Amino acid sequence: MNLRDFLAKLGKEGKLTRIKKEVSVKYEIANIIYSLNEQPVMFENVKGYGFPIFAGITSNRDIIAEGLGTTKDKLLLKLVAALRNPKKPEMVDKAPCQEVVIKDPDISKLPLLYHLEGDGGRYATATVATIKDPETGRNVSYHRLMEIGKNRFTARLIKKRQTRVTYDKIDGDLEMAVCIGNSVPVMVAASLGPPSGVDEFPIANALDKTPLVKCVTKDLEVPAESEFVIEGRLTRELDREGPFVDLTETRDFERQEPVFVVDCITHRKDAMYQALLPGKLEHKLLMGMPKEPTIYDEVSKVADCKNVLVTMGGGSWLHGIVQIKKKHPDDGKKAIEAAFNGHKSMKHVTIVDDDVDIFNPNAVERAMATRFQGDKDMIVKPNQSGSSLDPSGEHEPGKKTLTTKIGFDATIPADVDKSKYEVIKYREVDPNDYLR
């Protein structure tokens, strides 16, 4: 479903809050979004700007599933199917995202938010960015952008991720287009992080129809129905980026990052700007949930994988739970190794049996308490490449963060009486039958 149809649908269902009162981009909008628990919201009157701002269309699994035309219980398999069966998008000559073309851009006219006091500046966060690698082709991902001048941002490029890899190996500038205001299929596909050489836009198109259009000034393609497209170049110049709050809700430190020079901005005539709160629900779900199908695919190679959850308590990035139907004694251990291959930034993973509800933290903790022994069921992997988002990791400027990864096999041991592990349940009755 395209963005505008989805917003209209949410409005008809009473799921979209409209705020008509004048509001400011300086902390006020971010605080309102947070206070609404990030439910879908439209700010119609933004002080000093002619564009409304919306947020919240990926703030929980039910809304994401609705935006993908499915239900929460079928969401994982829909993402897995799109990863396995991408569909080439249609190219169009005219697109809504290019109704207005600005070749002398001034990003101060965009309603970028100040999110939290102590941040480095105004940030664009709902930023679907695309580049082309000379060897592996198109890549689509997210890069936060901090405003530093009239047509200049600094862009956070994480070591060993595709954009950084491409940037580091080429000479000169790297063209990049950043789309703001996108459909749920585009937002989710951009988060998936498939192997190098796998193009995310055909994955988005497999989730729902996603036509593309050629950029005005760059040799890049973007979703034709985006609200804004920022066309520019990642230059060799470095400047300050950060501080900024990230997934773990701790403040990411200031770095020197590439300067992104904006050469052109295109947008719809009645464009809507999209906001996304750093470190909160949308950010977490868009980072963590799309790693679930890649973990599922890897674990499925070695065991009968039933479900995967990247948990909110781990910042929706560092912790995962994998549910398997255990058929062999070493399935749990194999699943641990495969899960880390499926999400290389994951720090801790817990493997559970298929009778454990992975969405119930108490059920997972019960499995750990009753099916796990530390001397036999734990795999410890020291000095592993980890996530810069983990403040407890070993951080050294210019190098990948190092961490210790741990896998917990909380499945029922093989060759035991499984009946003693069964969770006994009471039979539910209707109390009203006894209160009349």
C-alpha cells in the first residue's frame, strides 16, 4: 500500500491523530510524538514551515503488518518470501516526487527536528538512502543526517556497512539520494540488510508495488511516490556528526563523518515531511524486526526454525530469541551459530523450543530457568566484531567495535523424559457460572 493510501486508511479507522495547533520543530514535536506513544500522527501546522509532518506508521508490528497487507502473525513469513523472491520494479518517466525541483537547495527550509537537548543539531532520521557500488550495484539503507549548513549535512556511515565500504574504496565523491516520506514496504525493505549485491528496491516491490524514477541530477533511482528526495554527494570532507541518541537510548558520541553536499531537492507539490524518534519504538522496530527474516533464513539451514524475535529490551538490535522444533541433540548449538550469521551485530541469542512463546518474556525466562545449564548450554565467543551502539563494547576510533557474544541453548536436552519439562496449565472456567 502506498503511503498516502495507508495514511487515509489509518484515518478512516480512527488510528491517525491529527494535530491542528501550531507546533515547533524545536523539541515540541518530538515530545508530542513520544507522549502519544508514537501512534500515527499528523501535525498540520508546523511553525515556520509550509509542510505538515507525520510520524508513527511503523511504531508497532500490527501497524507495520497492516501497511504490508498482512497480519502480525504472518509478518515474518511475508518478509522471508520477499527476501527470497524479489521483484524488479517498474521504471516510470514522470513521478509525484519530482513535481517540484529545486536546484539551489536550502535545507533550512525543511522541517528537520531538534529531538533532544544535547544533540549535535537538527537531524533528518526517516532517511532511506540509495547509492551505487561499481561492483555490487545498488544499495538501499538508512543514514541519519545532521544539518551543518545551507546545503550540507554530515552523514553517519557505519564501518563495514555497504555505503561505508563503497565510500572507502572509491576515489572522489559518492552520489547518494535520500528519500523522506516513504511507504511501509520501502521503509521495511531499506532496513533488511541483505547480503552485498542484493538490491532492496525489488524486495520492497515484492512487498507491494514500488515504481522507481531516475533522479534529476544523479545516476540513481528512487521510489516514485516518495514525498521528498534529497540528491547529493558524499564528499571526502569530514566534519562533526553527533552527539545523538541511538537504539540503546544512550547518547552516541561525536564523530568525524563525511559531509553530504546537497545539489538538488525534489518533492511533491503538497509534500509531507516524515519524522522518526531516535532510540524509540519506530527506530527500534525498523532496525530490529527486519533482521528477523535474515536470522530465520540462516537458522533454517541447520534446524527447523519456527519463529524469531529481536527484542526491545536489547535495544531491538543486540538481543534475539529463536524458536526451533528440536529434532537432533545439537540443533540448539547449531542454531546459535547460524543466528549470529543472520545478524552480525547481535550480542546475545537465546534458543528455545517450539512450545515457548517468544513474545512472552516470562515464558522465555522460564525456559532459561528450567532448560539451561551454564556449563553445558552456553557458547561464549570473545573478541567478536560487534555493534558501536553497545556502550560496553571495546571502542577504538577508526576500528570496528569488539564484543563478547554469548549464545544460550535453552532447549530441552536430548534423551530425557520431556514430560518433566512440560508447563502444566489449569483449565479455564467461566467464574460467572459460580457467582450467580
